[in-house]
Amino acid sequence: MKFSELLIAAIQRSEIPLRFEPGAEEAVAAPVMETLQTWIAGHVPGEEGSEFEAGYRALAVQLLAELDGSADLPE
């Protein structure tokens, strides 16, 4: 499952009436995903650093891949 699919499913389950054109869920999800990408990218440590920072960087890279749809969510 992709993060975008998970987010769209949550939007579809919301009690906010979405009486828009087809694709409204994707339109609502896009700015949320962009905000999350910007937030996570802002916390990525530099290339050099401790083992902790390397692990932190790897997690951030994985989360960004899940957000842009290039990686599936873990099962």
C-alpha cells in the first residue's frame, strides 16, 4: 500500500462532506503530502555524522520515498 492511498482512504472516511468533482480526495491529499515532505526533508541530517544520524537519515529517506510513492508502506 502507498502512503497516498492510505491518506486518501482516511479522507474518504472523514466526516467532511466532499461534494466535489472526481479526484477531490487526491486534490485534498496533495498539499498534506507536500507539507509532510517539506517537514521531513527539513529534518534530514547531513551526510557526515554519528551512527545515530545515519540511522535517522535512513529513516527520513525511507519516509520520503513512501510519501512520493516510490516505496510501499511496511506491512
